[in-house]
Amino acid sequence: MFDIDSLEETKVKLPADDAFWEEINSHPLFMTTEEMQKADSVHVKALQSLKYESEDPNSNALSFKEEGNYYYKKKNFKEAIYCYTKGLLAKPIDMEIACHLLTNRAICNFYLKNHGKCIEDCKFALRCQPNHFKACLKGAQAADILKKPSIALQFAELGLAIDPSAWALLDIKMRAVLAQVKIEEEQVQKDRDEENSTKKLKLIYDSLQNRGIKVDFKMAPVQIPDGINAKFYIDSHGDLHWPLLILYPEFGTTDIMVDVHESSLISDTLNVFFDPNKEMASWNSNGVYHTGDDSLKVFFEEAKLFGTYSECKPSWTISKLTKHAQFCVSKSLVITLHVVSTRSENFYSTWLKLINKS
């Protein structure tokens, strides 16, 4: 018969050296969660991977959610986003889990100031769980920061349907409503201004047509550089005032006059830039372009076909030019003239060949 009392007392003596205890403490089974997060051993990684190898997508997603929450508490939002994303990629069947993953990721993006991504995640979270208050709140706050009142209002109203006393959403809703009213008022004023502008333009186009001046609405409008206030207008006496753009094809440069009266001579406008008694532009330092003789030739693009040109005389008035049978302006109502000099013999010869081919 077995006599338990006959057994000698067995004493297990544990090693007293530090190396033994360091090995014990470094084993994953004896680590705290925080120590495991910091550890970089093969054993720790192997143990951690086990919690993601479940065949249950909900369990896998929850594991990633827990890890994301750990990083979130540490304010490591980028790592938390990575974990929440991995949880979503686990394709949880439970929509509540998916909703929480999306909302948590949205909150991290909010703190990283990725407000657009925050809004998108909140939208998807509410598709998974329409009564999730956190998604409503964070989506409203992100939209409020981005000055998107219509989106902020939608989130706020959804959230207030869940909690009517949520002061943060009430505050956002008030701002969104006021912003919406302002936007609508501005749009009404903009529409009214555009309507008035359209009416004024129609009156101008009709007036030009009555004077025998053609406007080609298919022609590309002339672009005036920013900061230059050059606009066509009819003064109180019924006289026309034109912006005039002068192009120098030889040098690829331009000049502009913002207000040229219809009675002005073309030569007067050229004299502003090429009076031989005045300092010349840097590109004209040799004085090839000047009004001291008849070397300057002026052309305009014809109405009938793009790239065809007619010559006009410097002695013409702007009024005579605009009533020429082949002349037209685009809807921008800017007169464009091309100026070349016979003193630049090579270029002038090339220019004539170019326009004669047209």
C-alpha cells in the first residue's frame, strides 16, 4: 500500500542568479500588456499573432480594436488608425463592431486634423449603426471646422434626434443654420447681379450691332492680366471707350491701354509707346519700333477666319477700325492689334509670308 507519509519532503531550489529572473520576466506569459507592446522578441510576436488567427471575423476585428484602443490612450493616433483599419479589413459581420472601428478611426483622424477623412468615416459608421451618437458628434464637429454647414447640420440633426439636449450639437446646429441662411442670401444676390449683368451686356451688344460693330461670340475672349481694370463702357454722351491690347509678335510681348476713346487715332495710341523723343522699352532698346516715320505696320485679325489678318492705317480712328467689314471683337470687348516694323526686315518678311498663307 502506498504510504504518502513515507515520502521525503522535496524542496525545489530556484536559482538565485539575475539571469534566470531576467529570462522569466522576458517571457510573454509573464509580461504586462504595456511590456508586450514594447517588446521585440520572436516569442512575443508569435504570441501576439495568435489573437488574430481566429476563424471568427468578429473576434479578429475586436482584437484589432483593443490594440487600437491601447494606442489611442497613448495618443499614438497613427498607429491606432492602422489597427482600426486592420480591424475593418477583418470584415466583421457584427455591424456594431464595424461602427465602433469606423468611429474610433474617425476620432483619431479628427485629432490629426484629417477632418475630411473623419467626416467620411462618420458617414460610414452611421450606415452601420444609424443611432451611434459619437459618429454624429464627431462628424458635425469636423464639418463645422471645414466650414461645411450643410453637412454639419445633417450630422447635428441626426445626433439631436438621439440626444436632444446635447449642447455641443445645438451650438453647431445654430452656427450651421446661420451660415446656410447667409449662403442662400449671397446666392440670391449673386443670381440677381448676374441677371443684371446679363441684361446690361445684352444692351451693349445690341448697341454695338446697331452701330455696325460685329461681336463674335465664338471667338475666344481676350484675357486681361489680373489687377488691370480694363473694361469696355459707354459714357454719358453715348461714346464708346475700349480696352486696347497691342501685340508685338516679333518679341512675344504686349502693351495694354485700359481706356481708348472711339475718336482716338491709332497713331495716337502708338505714340504713347513709341514716341522717338521718349525712353524706349527694354525690348526696343535699338529703337527699331518708333513713330518717327511710317515703318510701323498695324494689323487686326479678320472676322471671317481665325489666323487671317488685314492691315489698318495708323491714321484711322478706333471708330473706323471697329466698323471695318472684316473687323470683329470677342464677347470680352477688347480690341487687339498686331504691330510689326518694316525696319526689322527679316521678321517683317516672315510676317507677310505668314499672313499671306492664311
